[in-house]
Amino acid sequence: MQITILGGGGFLGRKFAERLAAEGHLGGQPVTSLVLFDLAAPRPLAAPFPVTCLGGDVASLADVSAAIPPGTSLVVHLAAVVSAAAEADFDLGMRVNLHGTLTVIEACRKLAGPAIHGLAAPPRVLFTSSVASFGGGQAALLPDDARQIPTNSYGAQKAAAELLLQDASRKGFLDAVSIRLPTVIVRPGRPNKAASSFFSAILREPLLGLETPLPVGEDFRVWVCSPRRAVDWLFHAAVMETAPLGVDRGINPPGLAVSVGEMLAALSPAERALVKREPDAAIAGIVGGWPAEFTATRARALGFTPQEGVPQILAAFREDDLAATRAERGL
């Protein structure tokens, strides 16, 4: 099985790749080769199969086609400009989040010529969409058939990309599954430009002994998942039977609805004291439009494992990423 990870230099792409390297197979099929693609070539990965690391532009058909060679069975499309950055730079968000996805579709379409005539299966494309593709805000509990009405450019770009991937699946160019990820906590490393970055920071930074700002109130609720669970969902989506999805290729996975106060309660009193309330209207305006909870009934029926509680999320971060984050940041 040849696999390509677009956005393979990011933390989820790396975790997906490391699990592939550790297990050596996916859904019972041996991994024969892996391509890691990002804006800059990702760092090498030790694995029991060949790994190629490529740098390039996800909106360039030549670059993406080089990253998705003939025989590719799975494309994990994680490449994106994150929420606040896409809101601040509309052109960049459109180029990467929307036109980049169009390029992925075209690259897969080139491979799928024989597949359309029944000679081979089209590549499975796992697309990481987002809860930001919905509106509704703090009062929302969205069912699986809720309309996507985003309140920010990032969410609009993700929703548009989902529709295009859905139609490409209908046409037989590829076989898409769009996973609308909750806010992923606790992200390792440093804060990034995502509007939701502070949700990780208010747990990660105190564990590092660092102060961090909190731009919303402690009663603010958010739909979250851990990196471990996000990777589990992607692995499940990579091998699941897609016929039961029908035309609708978007899945709201079973995350966890939690308030900021409940998140902070998982820290020690000394750690909580490092979180400083600093209201930020711009950040609150973006994340405040996102729905606080989903029913995720369909995902559970399809075998996606629900997210555990905040103590388990913190335990996983301590085990998987805390030491590496300390080392990376020189702490």
C-alpha cells in the first residue's frame, strides 16, 4: 500500500506517519511506501518501508502530482492554513485550503482514469475538515444533518472543499472521507496561529511552568479531541467501508464538549494560577461562532471511538509529548 500524507510536516501528519512506521500496515495491508509532503520537506522518518520527504506547494499540480505517484491507495490531506491565519490573509487561505484541495482532486483524477472504467480502485482521500465549517455558537448541539453555515473564512473554505471532494467521489475520481475534527488538545510544541491555539496553551503552558493568556471566560464551552483520538479516527476512516456513507462523505466524529473551567480543573492549583484572564475580542469572535457540541450519532454507528475526558487527554499528553515539548522549547 502506497500512502501519501499532505501536510506531513505538521504534528498530526507526523503522528499518523509514526504510527504507520510502528505498525507497518494499515487495515491488514502492508505499507510498501510513504510520501511525506509539506511546504518544506518534512524531516526523515525511520520506518520498515521507504519514506520520501518532499517540499512543495499544495496548490501546484506538478508538486502534488509528484507527491501522489501512480499506485497510491491513500492520500491523507492535512495541508491547511489555520483559522486565524486564514481570516487575516484571505488570499492565502483560499490558495491553500480551497485551491489546494482542488489540486488534490485533479491529481487524483489523473490517477483515476483507469479506475473510472473499472480497472482499479480510486485512491481513498482522508480530508481533515473542521467544526469551524459550522456555526451555531455556544448554545448549539448540532445533529448529523445540520447545515454547514460557517462564520469565518477558514470554515467556509473547509466546507467548500468538502463539497468538491464529495462530488469527486460521486464521479469516481477518488473515494473521500471528510473528518470534521474538533479542536485538538493538547497540541505539542509552541502556540500557532489558529484561533483555537489557546485551548491547548491553557493546559500545555502551565505544565511547562509558563504563564499563558485566556481570551475567553471559564464558562466558554468547546468541542475537543486529543491527538491520539484524532489519529485513531483517521486510521479508522482510512480502512472503513464507504458505501454506507452514500453521497454524504462528511463525518462529525464523537468528540468531547467541555468548558474552559472544566479543563482548568484538571490542573493543579499552582498550574491554574499561571493562566491569566486577558480578553481578546478578535479571538473570541472567531471561536464564539463555532458549535459547542455535536450529537455525532452517525460516527458512533460507523465505529468511531468517542473521546475520553480531560484527565485522560492530559495523561496522554504527559506520556506522548510533554518531554519532547520541553526539549524543543529548551525548558
